[in-house]
Amino acid sequence: MKHSIEEITLKNGARGLLIDIPNSSVMSTRVQFRAGMRYAKKPELYEIAHVVEHLSFGANAKFKDEQAYEAEFTKNGAYHNAWTSDTSVCYETECADFEWDRIIDLNRIAITEPRFNDEELASEKGNVRAELTGYMNDYTRLLWPRLQKAIGEDILDLKERIRTLSNIELKDVREHYRRTHTANNMRFIIAGQVRHRRKQIIHMLEEWDLKPGERFDVPIDNLHSSDATLVRRKDASNITFGFSFITPRNLEQSDIYAMSCLNHILTGTMNSRIFGKARKKGLVYNIYSSTSCDTHSSSWDFDGEVNVENSEKLFDLIRSELVKVLNGEISDKDVEAAKSYALGRYQMGAQTVGQIADYYAENYFRNDDIELYDHMPEMIKKIDKSHIVDLAREFAGSGIKALAAVSSEEKAIIYGLDSKLNL
């Protein structure tokens, strides 16, 4: 979808993007604060941000409870959601174009005029506990926090997060909200038909009653390599694994596209060099790889599930293919095929207002960066084998690596698999 972007700074210090998408029938918003779990006042309150997020659409200055707010918000089909990460709390809405102003105002009321109370706090602590307990049965969700802790990230795993819920009181919720939900700590994205409404939108946003505050820095962790981590589960009939190679920098956008091409070559399709070969040999049903970025580091991640009897063969294959990449054994044909795939995904990646908003949100909320979507094809075309190989060598040679697994097997087996990743 054709679109144009303007960055604005409000009088109160909040900053954001207005993305004009002519003739769109939907308006989509994202409002983000650096207010995630890492900004809890003390470790014993680690889950406070998640609780605040759950309370975000509850009682407020105009509606007595969540049910009353929800009934009004959704009466014309509008949608809202919120999510929490280590660093962020983000509020999202999507609505029909004809009610864009009503929804922005309802979002304002929820974010700036909450009325936290003991009854809803008790309910939402129970809901958060149920959510996290459910994650304990999702082995992939279970292992990644353990891996993050192993390499030095100052976070809690799922069990530890659940234990902090009993420490959270109403005064803690109010303190965390007051400290983090401030104008200078706010970033926003509004996408839809905005050009002819620009003055009205800015006027509405200027009315958000938020104190000045500060834009919090993203914490820096002392990352390091780690021995393999095993989460023992007696009922685990196979090995669910994840491993990462970390480089201590935030990748450039061109680097991200190059790594996406490499991931496609390795695990993207049935003819890929790891996933495709593993499927052909009957070793694994699925294995994935991806690259993710944080403000101070980036990770090259792999995850999947494998039966115990196939695990050594699978990791031998992974090692063999990664060594080939590090030795520069990638064909020009593979690179061109990956670039062609990436260009096709580019064409498909901006079909909705929400997709466009999400694309810009990732970089803007992390580092205040704006990377125009239209620049993507040119960056993809410039990707070459040497760029891909250099990045793979950077990740593999950084000295920061870890594997975590959920299994009923002995730790020696997991250690053996981990040793195959010493490239």
C-alpha cells in the first residue's frame, strides 16, 4: 500500500509517526512506553509491568470496569490489545476509518486515566498467573528465558516470574504506572488516512494528560557464552531445543536483510540446506532459524524438536552446514534465489494498514529509527555472498553462544549436542 511518513514531536515531549495511507478503510495505532519488566522498581516486583498491562483496559475515569469499557470500545467492530516485553509496554488498536477519533479518545482514557482498584488487581494477577502457568507447558516458551539467563540477561524465568506476583500490591501498580507512563517516555504510530486530519490528530494527542518524565535507557547486560542448559521434564518424549549465537551490537537494516537471506537458505523451505535435508532424511519435522535485534545486541537463533534417536544426526547436519557457510561455501544461485524470495515477501508485506504500522514500530520503538519500507528492494538487491558470510562469521566468532533444551534425557546428551555447535 502506498504511504508517506511524518515524524512529529508533541508539546509535552511525546514523539511519534503519522503514516498516511490514502483511501484506507482502517486506522491502526501503536502507543509504546519503555515500561517493561526490566524497569520494575525491584526484582521482587518483576512481573509488575505485565500486571499493569492487564489492567490497562479496566476501570478508568469514564467506565466502571473492563466489561463496560470493552462494550463501548468494540461496538462497531474495533479491536484493542496490549503486550509486555522485557523493555516495552505497548497498546494497540485497530478500527474502521469512520470511528477513528472515537477510538483514539477511548485509547486516551484507558492510557492516561486508569482507576486501578483491588478487585481488578486480584483478578488480573490471577489471569497473569494462568497465562504464565500455561506457558510452562509450551516447551519453546519455557526454554528461551532459561537460555537468556544463561548468557547473562538480567531477567527471570517463568517459575520466578510467577512467584513475584504475590508481592505486587496496588501501591506498586500505581507507582510503576506513574514512573513509566510519561510523555517523554511515550512513542506512538498512527496509520491510516491521516494527512487531511493531521491538525485534529495532533490536537487530540496534545490533550493526553501525561507528566513529562524521561525516556528510559535500555539496560546493557554483560553477555557471555554458557554451558548447555537442560530443563528436565519427565513427560517430555523428545528434545525441544533452542540455541543462539550473539553479537554485541544492533544490526543495520541491510545486515538484517542479509541474515534473512541466510536463514532462508538454511531453513526457509523444503529444499533448504538444514531443514530440507533433515526432512528428506526423516530427522525432524520442523526446524527454524531467525535473527532478532535489541538495542545493544543481536541474536542468530535456531529452534525445533527432535526425537532422541535422531538428535546427534540432526546436530551433525546443522554443524556441517554452518561450517560450510563460515567457509564461504554458498552458491551464487542460492543467494539469488533467497533475494528473489525476499523481494516477493516485500511485495506481500504491506498489504494492510496493520502490517505497515508493525513494520515501522519495530525500529522506531527500539531506537527511534525510521527505515522507509520503499528502501527495502534496493537493500535486498545489494546483498551478496561476502556480506552474508561476514555476518555469519561475526555471530559464530563472537564468543557468545548458548543452547537450552527441554527433555527427559540426561544432561550428558544435551552437552554432547552443544559440543557440536563449537564452530
